[in-house]
Amino acid sequence: MTTSFPKIYVISVTSFLDRITHMREQESRLALDFDFLWPFDADALTDADRAGIRLPRDASISSARKHLLAQYRLLESDSDYAIVLEDDAILDDDFKVRLSRLIPTLESLSGDWVINLAGADSKIDRRFLSACDPNELIERQIATVEGYIINRAGAKKRLADFEHNGMSVAFDHWLQHVDYKLKIPHYWVAKPMLRQGSVSGEFSTVLDASRGDKPKWFLKVKFAWNVFRRQVLPRSLSKIKMTFQKS
């Protein structure tokens, strides 16, 4: 079983220089080692690359192919699991420390699984509020794919399904649907380790048309508000409630 720090695959595009610079800076600052997945850029797709993926835009096909490539690369490696990051992922300062502490949990998990490392602006329930450890795993279907961990067993099943049935929805939705069908459980860490820069207004969006026509200041305000009302406030109220209960 893998005991070293897991491989980190980065979904990027050779022409996205600002995002590449951003990821390289994080790689250096946090002393990480990224493996950028350069194949399958949208402007270089062939008919063979498009085969099996029934999506209307080459940008969506490109993204799907790169996410799938991360899983193929995992199977080709000698590792049992790997991290996948999109190039607009903004990692928390303690990302590496928390990831290191999560490794024993990853090595103890059996079967197949996916772990979401994101969700900074997602609504949380009582399980998240009562978690004693920010790395506690809470079973919940993944919502977005800017940062997650896959394991070998799950990747093998998932890729077999793709090779037989193809893909007709965007990768994030496909991951939800196929894993539900294959009964592959999804988990979230109790406290996110990163945020998505294209949602927080720090990068222009590439695939989401609903955000593409919004100014960055609007996205920043909306993100900050969602983080406050969905995460900060519930966690703060929960701590206050627990303090009163103990007194």
C-alpha cells in the first residue's frame, strides 16, 4: 500500500498562462509536486479524443478527457490513490499539513471511494458542525470537481463504465451519476481545504456560462456572502451553542 505523499494531478490548458503561474506558485510555496495533464486541450482534440463523450462543446470534452486521464494515470502508477486539482483551485495555507494528516485515513479505507476536498461555499449540515476533526470524513455526494481524491479501485470501475457506456453529461455530473450507479461512496472532509477561484471571482470562468457574464466584483461579493451564511455563521452558532451546553 502507498505510504508516500500522493501524486497530485493538475487539470490545466497549455494556453492558460495565468492559471499555470498560479498553480506553480502554490506548488513552490507549499512544497508540493504537481503533475500537469497537458494532453487533450480543446484546440487540439481529434475525432478519436471526442469518441465516447457526447458533449456539445470541445471545452467540455477537453475537461472530461483530462479528468479521465488522471484516473488512467493512477491505474498506470504504483499508487493506490491520487489527488486531482483543477487549475483554479486556491489551496489553504495548511493544505499540505492537513493532507499529510489525512493519509493514514486514506490508507485505512477499504473498497472504492472519492473524497471531496472543496466545498468552501457549500451549505453544511449538523454532521459538519459536530465534527471534532477538520479531516473527519462525512459521506455526501460530491458536487464539484475542483479538488478531490480518487482511489485505484474506484477508478478501475469508473473507467470500465466509461469505456462501455461513454459520457453524455459534463464530467462533474457524470461522476455523480456513474458513482451512484456503481455504489462508489463519496466523502467530504469536515472543513474544506481549498476554494474554486472561478467561483470566488479570482479567475474568469471557462465552462460555466451562468458566471461568464458576471463581473468579478459581483462573484467575489456573492462568494463571500455564501461562505458567511453557509459556513462561517453556522459554525460560529454551533460553537456558541456547545459552549452554553457545557457551562
